[in-house]
Amino acid sequence: MAVVIDNLSGGRLYTTLSRGFHPAYWEQFGIPQEKLLGRFKESLEIWRLAKRGEPFTFEGQHWHVDRGLLVPQPYQPGGWPIWGGGHASLAAIERCAEYAECWTCDPYPLSPEAWEISQAGAYRRRAQDLGKEPFVVLMRDGWVADTFEEAAEAFGRHYVEELRFYFEKGIFTHHPDFRRLEDITPERVREHAIIGTRDDCIEQIEKYQERFGVDYISLRQRMATGPSMGETAEQIQRFGEEVVSYFHERDPAPDHPAIPAACRW
């Protein structure tokens, strides 16, 4: 499926791969926790071999491939970039530097101290140890509107609902501002999303660039609960015209292996 998208998009594909955080991700398939990391690592190796576009054989503990061949061939020579995902543990973050072209941070509240010591800082140190150029991708949720209140009504309530779900899973333990479920409101999480007017959104993106040294942002504009597909399509268009265009005109495209050549403006 991925290689078909790579061809249909003219080489614009990248894929973020991670083991996963929420146990329901793998329990629904009957995979025990102690077998998950081994399966994930073997899958990464199979992807690496398959993307070369040549026949290959793989003998692992969990997976076996006998004279496999990926067809059609990848559009991008050697295959598309792999982005690393992992946020909940130091081992997962450092692992991204080993198998991926970049580290992708989850779209949740950031603590500057944790960011520098055990998150982006740890990834950058590991990537440099391996002779790689670090590249930090920040996942964020965003919505541009005429006012913050309009954005909060259209999108903020869905964002809050998702944050509360993950708060109950213990994912915000590093952040001192969110100790109770009641702490998570549209106003209090405002600085942790890219939401509000055009100028609000631009200011927030610049903060992530300057304060956190983020190289790239991957933006999400729809949760499982909404907004509607139609509203989201309109928002993607508006966000591109009002916010993304500002950075395209101001900044050169990143020149890094994590970014497909076709995606460099």
C-alpha cells in the first residue's frame, strides 16, 4: 500500500513508524507485550530490505520472507524516508536515531526541561553519536479562525477530549501544569496547540522554532470525534493560504534526508 502511494504521489511519501504506546493497539491482535518490540524491529528490517526493490529473504524469530519482492518499485530511489516515532521512554526516543531519518514528537504539552534532557536532547545526542544529522519533527494540532474563540469552538473541544483520554493513560506525567483532568481546558492547552488567528498560529510556530529548535511540524486538524470531513478540508485549505504560505515565502525548504525531494518547495 505504501509503495502505491509513493508512486501515485510522485515521490511525496514518508512514513512514521513506532512501536506504539496504548496497549489496545496490539492487544486487539492478540500480541503479548513481551513479543512486541521484537516484532517491531524485525518489521523495520523487512521494510529496509523490501524498499531496495530487489528480491530478498529474511529469517527472523517472528517473521519469515522467502524470496520476497516489493512491486511496484518505489518511486523514490532506494525507497521513501522513514520517520521515527517514540515519546514515552528514553529507549524509544534514542531508537529513532538508529532506524529513522528523524524523531517525531507526539502532539502533547511540552516541558522545556524534559525536552532538553530526555526528549529532543537525548535524540540529538544519539543521532550525532551515529554520525547522523538530527532532525526534529513536532506533531501539533491546529486550527486557524478569525478569533481564538471561534477556533476553540470548532476544534478546541475535540482537542481537549483527546488530551484527557491520554492524560488518563499517564502520558503527561512530565508536565507540571496538568496534574488533574480538570486542568485540561481549551484555554489552558492553548499554548500547546497551533490555534487561533493567523497571527496567533504564526507566533506559535515561531516559538517552537526558536525555543525548542524544531525543524519541521506535522499538523493534524481532525480528531476521531471531529470536526467533520468537510470542515477539515476547508480548514486545510485556509491554513495553507494564511499560515503555511507565510513560512514558504520566508524560509527555504529543509534540505535533509527526512524530506522527500518532491516535497521541497
